[in-house]
Amino acid sequence: MKRKILFIITSHIHYARSRFILEKVQKHPDLELQIAIAASAILPQYGNVEKAMEKDGFTYDAKITMTLAGGNSIAMAKTTGIGIMEFATVFDNLKPDIVVVRGDRYEVMAAAIAAGYMNISIAHIEGGDTTGNIDESVRHAVTKLAHIHFITNEESGKRVRQMGENPNYIFHVGCPELEYAQKHNSTLSAETINRMGVGAEVDLLQPFIIVMHHPVTSETGQNREHTNVLLKAVQALGVQTLWFWPNIDAGTDEVAKAIRIFREHENADHMRFLKYMMPEDFMTLLKHSACLVGNSSAGIKEASYLGLPTVNIGSRQQGRTCGENVTNIAQYDEKVITTAISTQLEHGKFEPCFIYYKEHCSKNITDTLASVDLYTQKEFYNS
């Protein structure tokens, strides 16, 4: 009998980063692929995952509506509660042998809690990383619920072992999105970009920067002020800028309001604002960008492999293992940010960094899912 592997997909970018794994699980003779889509993965403003999956030859086995509007901590907490109930129903119907979750999102926490209480083995991708907000707690909580750990780098592996996890179930596989970055090869025209979003038209043949600035859930009330500082810093540079809309974490309304007011009252003749872009188009942009600015993990992981200069600001990625391509700035200071971006632009591309990269990531994850001995009763392992 084939082992049932249920992947939880909670965003379009999550789907894109997991696609190679899904393909290999789907083709593996000893595995049966199941997919549940949930949270922002089914919200139209964040991309059409269903259409992308259909194009790639995948179907989903469950679709979970769980995300409450509000963009605040209460909405996040209640969404988690709804998710626990909905995932429990899905797990009861599909009866998977392994539930695969990824990262540190509150939606992922809901799936892990439900699977844990239902005595289903949990495989967690990207455990052991550190960050600077509530995601830090969520990621480590999921690690303690999980039975199989797919880590992206050795430092994270040490942390997972420190949390009392059995080293025989910790597998250093690297970061799946870097495999995606390695194999991705497509083009993108300025005409396509200029049909998206609003603001100034961009010329992709000239230098441009990407800004990805998300709310920090532990800094509610400060996100708008921080965004205003970053907007002024980028405006002062005068460099072509593609600025992406924030994710749906608590504080998103603060960030979005700052962007809207800036667009209405300031001269942003070199800036274009985008709400969403297909992952393959975004990867193309990353490969051709001059610098990535903000607080996205893309500046830490994908950018390290691509040698893309990054200016990482604030606490959201605090503690993450970084390559030489990253300049970390602790405080939101307009002059400091502008200087850091200018320095990175002057430096240009860095040598690729392989902190998060390992060959055959998807294959190694798939083979492990097929062969690892399963268990459900967790024990603290004293190393």
C-alpha cells in the first residue's frame, strides 16, 4: 500500500517553492500525493494557486477557507483556531500517513496542532531557523510538534537538536526554493511589468531595486512609521523601484496605509507598486535586480544563492544565518538606509553563497518521506 503524503499549501509562493517536491512525490512508486490548499493560497488578491496547479498537472484534495480579515493579532489568533478545526476535518477524511508543513506561518501552526492531536506523523521543512517576531515562536513550536525535520542549513540543525529532537530524524536537505532558483530559466519584459500594479513605468534594461517590506507582528503600531521612513529613503535615492505589497500578517493595514498616502501626496516618479506577481516572474526579477531592500526572507535565502545585494532592515529576520550579500540595519533611519542601499548598488553582485543550498533537495526529501520509519509518540532526546 502506498504511503499517503499530504502537503499543506498556504500561499502561492509556498506552492511555487514546493513544486519540485510535489512532482517527485507524485511520480514516486511508493507514495500517494495529497494536497490541501488553504489561507492566502485561495485568496484571489494573492494569486490563483488553483490555476497554477492545474497548469502544472496537480489537483487538490481539500480546499480550506480559514483566513479572517482584519490584518491584526486577533484575526491571526482566530484564523489559527478556525484552521485547527478545518484541518482536523480534512485529516479525518484523507487519512494521510504524513502531513508536510513548511516554515513559520500561523496557518502552518494550525495544521501541525491538528495533526499532532490526531496522531499523524508531521514532517516540517525549514525548522530551526531564527527570526525576530512571532514567527520565531511558531517555527519552534511546530518543530516540537513535528516528527521529521528537513533543515536548510547546519546552524538550524544544531538548534533543532538543542530542542531535544532525535538526530536520526533531522535531515539536512537545503532550501527547496534555491533548487527552484537554480532550475528557473525564463524571461520577463518591461511591458509585462508595466501592465501590473500602479505607478511609474520601469525599464528593466536599467538598474532597478526591489522592495519587500512586511509588517512585524510584535511591533504593531510602529509598522506605519517604519514604512514611512523606508519610503522616504527609497524616494531620496531616485533609483527605479519595484515595491511589493505587504503580506497579510498583523500590521498589514499600517504598511498598506503608509504606501497609499505616500502615493497620493509624494512624487514617486521612479517607483512602481505591485500587489502580486507570479513566482516565476518574481524569480526572473530577482535574478536581474540590482538590490533587494526590506525585511523578506527572500533577501536572506534566494538572494544569497543569487549573489544579490540585500539591505535587510529591522527585526523581522533578526538572527537568521546570512551570506556576505546581506547588510543588516537594526533601526529605521532614513540616512542610514539610503547609505546602505547606495553602498550595495556600488558593490554590485556578490559571489553565490551556498549556506542554504544542497543538491538534489527535492529528491532527498521525497526519498526520505518514502523510506523513513514513522512514529507518533514524541520523546525528548538528550544528546
